[in-house]
Amino acid sequence: MSTLSNFYSTVNIWIHKPHVVHPKIFGAKVKNKDNNLLERLVIPKEKSHFKPFSERIERSGTEVFFTSEQITYVIRLQDSLISTAVLHTSGLGLLTVEWISNEFQRKLNEWLSQDLKPVIPTLCLIDVAEYQCIYNKLKNTYARGIVQYWCERTDPLKFTYEDLGIAAYLICLWKGTEKKSIHFVDVGCGNGLLVSILINEGFNGVGVDIRKRKIWSSYPDSVQNRLLVQQCSGFPDATWLIGNHSDELTPWIPVLAARSGPDCKVFLLPCCPFSLFGKYNNFTHYPNEQESTSASASVEFQSRYRVYLKYLHGLFRLCGFEPESDVLRIPSTKRVCLVGRTFSPSSANYPSRMSSVEAAVYKEKLSVSATTCFVPRSYHEPVLNCTHVPRDITQLISHRIFTQLLRQPPNLDWLHSYQLVVSDSGQIQTLDGRWWNPGGSMDLKTVVSLIEPEHLELMKAQNGGLQTLLRNQHQTFQVTKGRVQLRWLPERMANIVHEEVSEVEPKLKKTTAKTMDKMKTRPCWMLQNHPDGCPYPSFLCDFAHFEEPGQ
């Protein structure tokens, strides 16, 4: 990419995504006038107490001018570097002379030095200012309570803020439509959180999944009654079908929407790539010739996810929708959503539309395999995390890896960086004066070579592998950057190793007592298996030592 081209790409980040560099900006809405003239509405964060302001953006060669009532400034490319200059300011706006001349210029040059990808704007289909207002309202109303009572094994923060963002987006998308006329169905609703938020905001709808989740019982009765365990081929009362990371169901949702009725619309947030009849394959799953030509020609130059989105666009068209794409502002790597809220002219004849949909489904089934068909998930979630590997095999593998790690030379520089007392042989001195072998590390490829092929196949059969098994042995091992080592905390010993036990023990006992809500119940693996015992005295270890009372 040429320097000038990269310059424009750099400026485009600031034009379309100002929030990534200025901490008080929430977003922007950009209108194109012509190739060299834009208008932008900059939307500050609510808590900044600044009002939205308009900018006129003019591009002229190696200069881009930004003009508003508060400030006028220019971004220039000169000698392969970017410089900024303020031409006029009222001194009262969000953008200050100091920030533009220093932090802003530094960030622009940082971007200029990178190989930038095309900028994809976010929240294009909705009002950004309204989205911020609704999102903040939802967050202040629900976030703390959801996180506090979360009972699933998944990350409460990620799912809470992700679903709050999706709910805010849908509410903005439905602006102008009376709440009572909306009947949504969240297909594959999972934890039901999105359904709960929308119902509490006064919208009518249900969540459908193949099995109940633990968290459902924590919702109010008004929500629990709307979370259904069932399978459906269509939803005749629905006005919107929602697919939020719905995996295998994702490509079926526009099909189900078409089957549900002529006016049913779609919101889809794809994640894992699935076709109608199994895993998505770049080279075999194209729903029409136009998509096939464009996608196959560029498959080598695009991510699998991007090509999958093209496949879904094709399905939307075959189901009678005019698909629109947008990028959400949520804590997820998969943020592109597809919206089907308008219909193609050919979809006006509903029987003809349905014939086209069923023909497309049948055609894809034939193109994949004569024996392949859609298989829904089991009503009972299987345990596939290597926890059902026989105990004797797990112990054999763990002992073999543990023994080899003890034979590896430790990283002396790493040990010394914590100011530990280290012997010539690489052992470290514990708080109570013992010498303890921390072992070394091995890369995963070497560790795999220690395990019999049949045992590796056994782990693979449970949708896991070596790293999954090692994670299950949390007391014993840790994996960092592809290398396995014994799990222990040098920082726990670093600040106390030079002190006397008599001085440290009472102080630490007092500190740890505050954080221990209950008596230790799990025995210390290191104490039982390491030749030198546990590196910590009993009062400092997170696990129970035999000499502790009650053990």
C-alpha cells in the first residue's frame, strides 16, 4: 500500500471511528457529499457533558480539513509523516489544541506505520446518539443485578454487556414500530438473557431452545413463562426472528422467517460457520451462482468468516429479503449482524417465494451429500471436556509429564527476576528453609510425544485434547505461550523468602484468614506427589495439608 493510500486509510479511522482514539467520544455519523467532501456528526459520551457537534470534512491532496463551530484543524502528510495543526479554536469545545497537537498526532503516525485494513463503520443502520442513551439506560438498570445472580459457568461480564448491547441495538432498530405490534422469537435463546431484557423493556416475545438452562429459574415468572423448550418449523405469530450466536440454527433462521409468514423479519448475529446441513465449507456452499462467482474468486483473499457472511447474504436473498449488514459495539470478535427488514420485489407473491425457499433448501441438501441432513442438538448437553477420561489414564499421563518437567533445567533468569534464593542446581529456597525443585518447561509438541496415540484419541473423542486435560489438572500444570510447566506462584514467595518464618507467619495468617470463606477441603497435590513437597507452608497454600485440623 502506498504512503498516500495509507494516509487516507489512517484518516478514515478518525472519520468513522473517533471513539477508538478520543476517550470522551462515543461515535460518529458520517454523510457523504462527494468523493472529497463529507459531513460528520460527532457524538460525545453522555458523561462528558459535551453536546454533539457537526463537522465539515474536505480532502485536498495530502491535506484533510475538519471545520466546526468550535475548532478548525488540518491533518497533513509531509515527508511520510503526519502532522496536525489547529487553524482556529473557540477554546470551548471537546477537541483541544493540546490534544490535537500531541496525543492525536502521535496516534495518527502510529496508524500510518501499520498495514491498515479497510475501515468498517459501526452502528450504521441506527441512530448512534439514541443507541448510546438506550444502552446506558439498560446498563444502569440491569447490569449489576445480572452479574450478581449469574449462575452459569460462562463469563457473566461478557454475556451481560454483549446482550445489553444487542438489546439496545434492537430497540433502536424497532424505533417507529409500536411495541405491542412486535412479537419477537429468539431462536436458540441459550441463557435467555436477551429475551429477559426485551420483555422487561415492554416488548412481546419468547425465547426458544432445545433445553432449559439453569439461569432460567432466576428470572421473574413473566420471563420464565416466555422461555420455551421446543422445536418448531415456523412461528406464525412472529414479526421478528432473532438469531444471537445460534450456531447450527443460524442459516435456518431466514428460512424459518420465510416459513413463518410473509411479513416476518430477521436479525442475525452469526458466530460459528454452519450451513443448512452441517459445517460450512467455502467451496461447496453457495446458494446462487452470483454468490458462488464472487465468493469463490476471493476466497483465498478473505477470511473464512467473511466468505461465510456472503453465503448468509445469499440465503437472505433466496428467502426474499434485501439483506443489510452492520457492525455492533459489543465485547465479541464476531460483531457483524445481518438484518432482513425489507423484502425483494419478487417476494410479493408469497406462494412463489416459498417454492423458491424450499427449492433452495433441497438443492443445497443434494449438493452436500445424499446422506447428510440437519441434526439438532441433544436435549441433554454431553460432557465433552476430558473429565470422563478414565482416572487411571489421567493419572498415568499426569505423572509422566510431571516427572519429565522435574528433569528439565529451570529458567534461572526467570527465577532470579523474582529475587528468589536459587541454588547452583536450580532449586529454590522455601520460606521454611527447604530446597524445592521448580522444574523446567516443555513445548506442547514434546509433551504430546510422551502420550500413547490411543490416549490422545480418547481425549479427542471428548472434544478435547492435551491442553484441555492439563487445564483439568489445575493444581499441577499451567500452559503459557505453548509451553507446559508446574503451577506455582513465584511472586507469592518473592516478598517473604528473605524473612523469618516467625515474623511472616502471623502476618500472613491474619491476611489470608480474611479471604478464606470456608475451610480448605481439597488436599494439596504438590504435598502428596512432589519429591520436595509443597513449596508453601500450610498457612500460605490454597489447599489442605495433612497436618491441618479437620483433615
